[in-house]
Amino acid sequence: MINPSLLLAVGTLIGSVAAGPLVQRATDTAVVNLNNNTGATNHLASGILYGIPDTPNQIPSSFYKDIGFNYFRGGGAQVAAPGRGWIWGLTEYKNRFASALSNYKTAIQQGGKCIFLIHDLWGADGTQNSSAPYPGDNGNWASWDNYLNQWISDMNANGATKNLVVDIWNEPDLGTVFWGRSQDQYLQMWGRTYARLRQAWGTSVLISGPASAGEPLTSNTWWQNYLSFIAKNGTVPDQYAWHMEGGGGDLLSAYGGLVSLLKAYKLPMKPVNINEYAVYDEEAPPGSAWWISQLERINANGLRGNWLSGAQLHDFMASLLGKTDINSPTGTGYFANGDYQVYKYYNLNMTGHRVGTLPSGDLKMDVYATVDGSTAKLLFGARPTNTGTWQIQINSLSSIGLPTSGTLNVRTWAFPLTGGHYGRVDAPTDDGYYAHTYSGNTLTLPVYQTDDTTGFAWEFSA
């Protein structure tokens, strides 16, 4: 749920930005406030887009457990003929549904929720040809209605509604990649589908949307049209969802835009799910640390983007794993890569409660921090492909029992991406303890980001 204090904090920050730069930190300085408890740790960023094999139990359970896996998103995309989806006939639908159902079952088995992509099961997964039909073409909704009836029946027959979330369509604002029709036709489809889902399952199955490629900035006319429609139509989703995969932008600005737009259209606040985040270059330890920090700051769940294709799309937990033969769809012999170690540390080591942080003024360096008793842990990195030198200012050291001045021993962990996305990394590198003097209840430490593939963590205790 969205914490009301977060709305106040975001509003304050937005107001500060509108009036001028945030003067409380320099362009090269990120900030941690140890006395600002922002809630319990829930590893909000530990979701994945696809990445689960269609063969049950192919990836050992420990790989899901150790990162605190909590969200999966998929619907049979890129399953080849005869499994291309509804628009290619009932047999092709059934074969694609079998893939999606298997992934759903694995997600639930591993303690996660499943966002079902019904556009992929329909057949609009980005590989459809230019003559592919879309719901409501020429005012004809018969095929879409029949498809929804078939899918709802199949989900019920398989007992597949536990922890289910439905994305009505994916990136409908992204040209013709997934939705090759007008926004008006999309909005008609949204309203029609929303009503059918509520008729079938009430509010026991959540609805997510609009899963747009674009951020909900106040200048985004597509979002304005969408919010205007759902306000008038009474079809507000249970989660507001969009994607952060443009290689730019930041979540504080995007979330601030959403808050402003919801206020303008008199719509209620709902949980936020960034159900695709990070471009492929950002799926490296410093990028993952950066995105974790961004998501945790606004209390949003997040799912790693998946830039693989074909059978590999349904494997490797969205580029967190490698295996003996990466070209074998059913092959095993899995191992963790360097990026996986970031999520493992994030889940298993960063316990207690979260504390407030701010990114550097240039938005290139970000930090996520937790406090557990008298121990603080910071996970940080520069957003790829940035390199350089930044600082992290750690305030209110006395809040964990330290004196307001003195010498503090800080332990550093490094998370390298040795061997790339398919390289084996069994653990982070322990760079040892270093003593740092401080005063004024504040410690400022430099970050030397000499490459764009290594993330870092600091630990210290009273």
C-alpha cells in the first residue's frame, strides 16, 4: 500500500524541484538518513518478466528463494508454431496456454504472484505479422469476447486464480509493436475487458494497467486520455503500472507525475507496479543497485525487463542466471551470475527496516539502505553506462548508537559481473574493512565507479 507520508515526501520534493534544484545535496552526492525509518524491508524489486522455463522445477527452488522472488509476468510470448496464440486457431491457443499455465504454477509454487499477459496469449507478442487482427477491429468484438470466455474458463478449470493479476494489454502506446490500432480502440477494449474480468472474478483477481511504455508525466497526452477515460468509465485498475525501459527518466519524477495527474482527474491512489524496468546494459550490478534504490524509494514493486528472445526468453530468470549449455531450452546445470548476487544480498542481508535516501543531484548515483538494530547496510551503484566519482553522505549516525564523531570501520563488498550475463559468480568480493574519521554526526565517503559493471555495498555497526 502507498504510505501517506510518502505522498507528502514526494510532494515536498516535487515542490523543491519546481522551485529550483534540491540544494540539500550536491550534483555528485547521494544522501542516506539513518534516522528516517521508511518501513519494513520487502525486497520490492525482486520480480521478473518471463525467465521461467516451461518445464516444471527446471530451475532449482533455491535460486528463487535466495532473491526473495515475489512477482512473475508472462503469457506464453514467442512460443513458436503450433503455439502462436488465439488468433492462429484453437490448437495454437491451447499450446501457448500450456506454456503460460506452467509458468503461473511455478510462480505460485515459488511464493510469487503472477501478472498474466493476455495480449501475448492472444498472439500480439511483437512477432505478429502486419495483417494480425486486434480486438474490436471494424467494431467486431466477437473473437475477443470468445477469447476472454475461453481463457477465463481455462483458468478456472485449472484453479489458476490464486495471486493472479491481469494486465489487459502491454505497451499500447508503443507505436505498432504490440497494439497496432488507435488509442480510442484500445480504450474501448480496456473498458470491455475490465467489465468482463470483474464479472468473472470480482476483486479477487487484480487488474493492472495500463502497462505503458511511456511514463505518467504531466506532459504525456496518452496518459491524460487514459486517465480521463477510466475516471468517466469507472474502470480504475488495482495497480497503476508502467515501464521504465527507455534508458532515461527516474522514478521520483515519474511518480510525481502520476500523483499530479491523479489529482487532476480526481482518481484514487493505488499501488504502483513497474512491471518492466531496466534496459539490458542496466542489468548489471551497479544498474540493479540503482533500480532497487529507485523502486524502494517510492514503495513500488518492480519486475526486471527481459531482453532475451525465443526459448531464452523463458529461461535464466531474466538474465540473473547462466547454465552449462545456454542454447539448450531444457538444459540444467544453473549457476548465479554477478547480478544475481546483488539481489541475493538485497534479500538475505539487508534486513530490518529501510531508511530514507536521495540520489545524487545528477541522478546517476543511487543508494538503498537498511538498518537492523545497530547495523547499517548500503547498496549502491552508478546507473550504467556512467562511470566517475561520487559521494554518499550518511547522516544521523547516532541513531544506530554511534557517537557523533570518531572513527568508523566500514566493510566494503564488490559485486562484479565477471564473464558477463552468463558468467559464473559464486559470491561478492569482500574488500575488507577501512577506518574513516567523521564528525558532526555525518560520514561522507567517496564512490569510485571505474567501470559500469560493478556494484557495491557498505556495512558498519555501532
